[in-house]
Amino acid sequence: MDRISDKVSIVIPAYKEGKHVFTSLQLISSHIASVCDEYEIVVVDDGSPDDTWEQLLLSTKVIRHLKIIRLSRNFGKELALCAGLENANGDAVIIMDADMQHPPHLIPQLIATWKTSNADIVECVKRKRGTETLKNKLGAKLFYGIISKLTGYKLEGASDFKLLDKKVLLAWSSMAERNTFFRGMVAWLGFQKEQIEFDVEERVEGSTSWSIFSLTKLAIQAVVSFSTFPLRIVSIIGVITFLASIILGIQTLHHKIIGSAVTGFTTVILLQLIIASIIMVSLGTLGEYIAAIYNEVKGRPRYLISQRVQHENAKVYSN
Ligand code: UDP
Ligand code: MG
């Protein structure tokens, strides 16, 4: 494709990627340099305990247009991504992972699709998931199944590997919530979309840093920030139990009146268990929403930056 004059930013969150981040960045930078004159690569070190930051510092000596940002601790991928996006100032932004699961050779195609179609968002959709363990596959199915049922957004196959036009980024930055679920937010934004299919590559090194806990947390966050359906379920369960208890009450009274009062504790115990569990579930759901409100109300910064460095040839590092 022809070279373009627009400025493109590539944003990459990195956590414990020290072993290969330098080679990944070299490859990414060669692909972007093949189509763009003006570009920047913004890497956010999400408080990695390994040598990621040192490797990034070394990279800034070699890789042109590289800007690196270090967060003060591990804030999680979502917030590292926020930090990167808020520090990117291209006409378009490409978001990708540092572990090469998002093939860098698609960068020119992403840019070409953005330039030739009317699309404001070019998404890379996973054709097949890499050879993941059955547990992860099931986890992903369950995760996306629940989210699409509850929120109405079809996110299956969606990845964070995408290009956003500057106007989408501007719209995104007007979403003030602190509990961010990036894929969901982009789905909510709308705009003209194009899709490119890609095969998820193997992780070059290391293992995924998602644990069952962090995935569950992300799933709850996704549901709570995009749907109030769980709250409605609580009300529905409330109504059903109310009706059931009226019927049970009438029956018990009836037994009493005709003189065959209920014997034994079974009913009592069962009822107690059921009611207690319904109350627990309801309280838990309410708690989730209150926690979400609490987090938003605290109004804390989403992340904190401890250091910024850039390649010496890069343009003045604004903001
Ligand atoms: N990541 C991050 N902070 C974290 C966990 C992950 O910035 O706390 C980055 C990681 O370096 C990678 C991307 O997010 O670039 C995706 O992470 P990973 O490969 O572990 O997840 P998966 O590919 O399994 O979704
Ligand atoms: Mg990965």
C-alpha cells in the first residue's frame, strides 16, 4: 500500500514481558515504519516486577518514536491501556498486546482498511483461539456468553487488537467511569466498524497473566458496568418468593383450621435455607452495584505514572 501522511499511534500495555519485549517492539516498529512516516509507539509498563522497564529503557535507545510510561504499580491491563490511550496523540491509534499474540504484520492492513473504508474502528476478530487449555476455552465461552446475554453486546471473538480513529478516542475519553472494560466501552460507543479476521498466535514466552480470579473480576466488572439486569433478577426473585410464601401461608393456615397441623421441622428448615440464600444472593448483587458506585464516587485517578522516557529523536513529549 501507499505510505500515508497521517500520524498513527500504537499503544501496548506490557506486564512481565521483559524476555521478549525488545524483539516484539522491533518487529512492530518495522511494520509500522513500512507504511507510516510519522508514528509513535507508546508502551505502558504496568508495574512489572521483572526487567520489563529496563528492557524498555534499552529499547528507547534503538527504536525510533518509542515512548515508554511506567505506572507506579500493577494496575491491570485495562488501566494500563487507559494510560497509553490518554498519552497517544495520533490521528489513529492501534491497540495491541506485547506478547505477539496480535500479529504485527496486520498493522499495514489495519491502516489500509482505515484509510480506504469509511470505518472509524477497525477490529481484528479472532478466527480461532490459539491452542489454549480446555479450561481457558470454556472460560472464554462462559465469559462472553454471560456478557452477551446480559448486555446485548456480542463480544465473542472480539479482541483488544484494533484501530481507533481519533474521533473515537475523543469520544472514549469522555466516558468518565473508573471501572473500565475497554471492549465493552468500544461496543457501546458505536461508530462505523470494519472487521479483519486473524489467527491468534501462541504467546511467545511466559504464560497468560489472567488468573481465574482476575477473569471473574473482569466478568463481574463488565456485567455491572454494562447492565442492570442482575438487579432486576433480584426483584423478580423477590416477587416469586413473596407469591410462594402467600400460597404456603394459606396452606399452613388451612392445615391448622382442619386440625392437621404440620409436624416436623423439615419445612421450617427448608424454608429458612431458601429464604436465607435468596437474601444472600440479593445482598451480594446489591453489594456489587454499591461497590461499583463506591469506586466511581471515590473519583480516584485511574492510574499513576511514575516515569516517562522516550527515544531521543521522538517529537516533543507533550501531555
Ligand atoms: N497486561 C498488563 N497488565 C496486567 C496483565 C497483562 O498490562 O496486569 C498486558 C500483557 O503484557 C499483554 C496484554 O496485557 O500485553 C495481554 O495479557 P495476556 O497475554 O496475559 O492476556 P491474554 O493474551 O491471555 O488475554
Ligand atoms: Mg496474550
